[in-house]
Amino acid sequence: MNVLIIEDESLTAKRLESLLQKYDPSINVLAKLPSVAEAVEWFNESHPPIELVFMDIHLEDDLGFRIFEQTSLSTPVIFTTAYDEYMIQAFKVNSIDYLLKPINYDELVAAIEKFKALKKQFGQASSAPDIETLLNLIGRSRQTDYKDRFMITVGTKIRSIETSEIAYFFLEEKVVFLVTKDGLNLPVDYSLDKLTQLLNPRQFFRISRQFLVSLPAIQTIHTFSAGKLKLDLQPKSRQEVFVSGDRMTEFKEWLGK
């Protein structure tokens, strides 16, 4: 069986591939893609037919659902997500299976068996989700329960950092750091993708694969040719900070809210 994994966290993608091989060594993962843009490009190219897609809901450049809007994807999809069990059950009413991260092997097996049963019974397994319903559910889940503090371990000490005291987060050598308004750099046990889900989107914006910034941290915005944007952050970043081209429009809209 040929499958495709659309997942922006490489370790998660590799683990999923390993679990699939454990379930059935004959399963062939044709590609592991980290973004909506790369997935759309892949589907528009010629490849061997695939029978099943595993798709993360939150990809590095947008929601995975956007792939359905830009392609004629008809392959059955099993979504993976970090949402809680209540959200998972709500999603399941749309007759598509969802796996909660970190993915459990037994639940993965059950999802594949469900796919096989549907395919055997109906000749194919439905893959078209109710996109509007799913987006509404995600929107409702984001209205509350945003993280308001982080517990940080520094040596033998544990510190509580209020979200309001955080200027930005950045990725460096596969480690995510939190930067406070007074200039402390502290490692956190979250990926930038996970932080994007946990933090209020009116206060924090993922400008690139390396940076997630708060609005008050942006001191100056420099424009370059072709509309490229460079940010001066406070506290000053050790790296130059640019807004990714594919996030430019959304970033400008966020600034104007």
C-alpha cells in the first residue's frame, strides 16, 4: 500500500513511518511533506497512485485543510492533531478518522482497519471532510484556554514565566527558546508549531519557521524590494528577522487588527 505523510515535525513523521512499518512492512511511504505548498506541488506532479494520506492539521505554512481547496485530492485521509479528546470526538462526526498526537500504535491500527473496512464495504473510503465545520470547530477551540504561563526548568530551579512577559520565541539548532521582555533566553519543551496552537493569535504571530513574535516586541519594520519585510525586535535578536514571503499578507492583516 502506497501512503503519503504530510507532517511538518520531522520526528513525528519518522515515528509515524516507523509505526506503519511495524503494522505492515509492505507499506510504502512515497513522501513526507512539511507544508501545504509542498503538498499541493506534489499532488500536481505525476506519482504512483496512493491509497491513504496521513495529514497533520497544523502545517508549517497553513492548515492542512487548505490542500483540499487547491487540489482535487480524492484519496482517503486520516488526520493527525494535537487537539484534546473532546475535539477529536467532534471531528469524528464527519466520518473521517483522526489520531491524537503523540500517535498511539493501537489507535493507528484501528484507523487503518477502519479505512480498509470502508474500502471493502463501499469500494472506496470517503475522504471529503466538511471543511467549514472543521474550521468552525477549530475557531471555537481557539477562543478560550490560551496558555497564560510557562514553567521553565533552569538547572535545579523551576521558574514560572507569564505569557505577558514574553517578547518572542525562536528556533536555533533544533531548540526553541523563549525570550522575555527583559532579555532572558530560556529553552522550552515545545515546538513552534505547538506554541502557535497554545498562544492567543491576536497577541502572537508565526512570521517564519524560526520566529513566533508578540506584537509589542516589534519595534521597527523595514521594507525591501519585492515587498520583503525585516523586523527589529526588542530585545534585539541574535539573528536577522524576516517575515516569510508566504506569510506576508496574513502578517499585514494581523498588524491591522
